[in-house]
Amino acid sequence: MPELPDIEAYLEALRSRVLGEELFGIRLVHPFLLRTVEPPLEAVAGRRVVGLSRLGKRLVFEMGEGAAERGRDTPLFLVLHLMIAGRLQWLPPDAPVARGRGLAAFDFAKGTLLLTEAGKKRRASLHLLEGRAALAEMDPGGLEVLDSSLDEFVEALTATNHTLKRALTDPHILSGIGNAYSDEILHRARLSPFRQTGSLSPAEFERLHQATLAVLGDWTRKLVAEARSEFPAKVTAFRPEMSVHGKYGEPCPVCGTAVQRIKYAENESNYCPRCQTEGRMLADRSLSRLLKADWPRTVDELEARGRTGGGGPPAGGASAERKLE
Ligand SMILES: [Zn+2]
């Protein structure tokens, strides 16, 4: 699932292509993509993209006044959630929509923004909202970590007692972090995914906060820089430069120990037993049950739980995610 650094990279690439540009219209190939009824999708045709932002793991296009609606200044917001397998492509103007994977095309003078989704399940979602209040309603409310102080971070994580893996990926607690970057953050912080947030010492919280800033900051800078030269084409949760995520059996880049995995519900967590769990292997049933008990059935479900929903049927996990890529 595209997470904060991936979404920021898309936004960077979109700024130079569609910001200030008129959206001629949206070719909606799969009607179920659109999860709202009012206002109708035609209402954005002829409006300009006046803002691009991120809401959790969602992309937000702020659509300003259209030529026909001068004087009316209630902005419309297109809110796009890619979920696990949704991806964007930038193609020439009036490009045809790819059969099978293509869900929708957003038509601009300079090009076509194509939304695709791999796999059979249709989980990506598009909402068209009128006004800022409606947009605020969609905000799961998680803390924006990159702008956070240590105190705010600790407060967010300790409001409820959860395993670290769950707390980092819960969009109601922290914004924009999913399965991939949470594995990387926990490895950097040298903390077990099973630790309970309530059990961390002040020093461990500081380490976790620093690791979160470093992992999200480094990846965002790297991916945004790449997006300046070309539209992101290989958005994936499995990158060769990652330390542990998707690296089961490969050596930990810090200590060389083979990276382990634990499966729970339909998810998978990767960790280094030497760096993170004092040499203990977590892949046993009782720990799997512990993590599973702290979890809705899937991360998808966790993600979709917002007040306004927006997810599809739950399924997935790391292996399913990899398959989709
Ligand atoms: Zn290690």
C-alpha cells in the first residue's frame, strides 16, 4: 500500500503537471470507484486544481472555481485512496484507459492521469466532497509524525495500549504509516513489533520517535527527489534498499542475522531477532495470537475503519500485497 513517502512522491510529480490546470473531466470506467453521490462527478469538470495535499494515505485534489461558477467559492475535493494495489500513471492527453486494470482517467490539457488497480478486488476509492468541513470529516485524525514533537508522539501512542506494530499503522493514531515503513521504523528503533506502547521507557520512546522521523524523512526525500525527474512508475512496498520489510531470510544490514517474519491475521511483520527482540524468535503461535488479538482482521480493515469508510472487503497481507505488484 502506498504510504506517506510514496504519496508525497505522487504529489510532487502531480504539482508540476496538474496544479493550476483545468480538469476537463473524469472518465470513470468502474463506477464503484466513486463512493459518493453528491455532488455529482460532473461538478468537477471545468474546475482547476488549486491545491494538492495528503490526508493520511489519501491524495486530495482541491478543485477551485470553474469558469461557469465564478463567484461561488465552495471548493470541491477529490479524495483518492489507492489502498493496496491502486497506482497512478501519467500518459499523453486523451490516452485510452487500460483494459482490466484501468479504473478511471482524469483528463487535462497536458496529459491524462490514469488510475489503475491490480488484482481482482476493487478496493481503491474516490470521494468527491464539497467544502472543507466534509474533507475534515474524512480525516482519520492520526498525528502527522514529521511535524510532531516527542511529547505529541508519546501522547498519541499512549492514548491506548497496543502493540507497536498496530499503533504505528493505525491511521487514527499516526498518519500515513503502513506495513512496510512500520517494519523499517521498528528495525531502526531496535524495538520488537510486539512491545506494548504502555511499556516503553522514555528513552525508548525517544528512539522510536527519532527512528520514525528518520525513516519517513529519508524515504520521503529520496522518493520526492526521484519524482522530480520522472513520474513515479515503480511505487512498491518492497524496495531493495529496505532493511527488513520483504526481506525474510536475508541478512539484516546492521548485524547480518537472517530477517525473520511473523504472520498474524492476514498480515506479516519482518524483523531482525538480534537487533529487535534480544535474540528471541517471534514466529511462534502464542506471539502470533498476541498480535492477532490486537488487530482487526487486516490492515485494510484498520485503514477502512474511518468514519466515512472507503475501503473494500478486507483481504491482503504482505504476501498478497507482493503478489499484486
Ligand atoms: Zn540485525
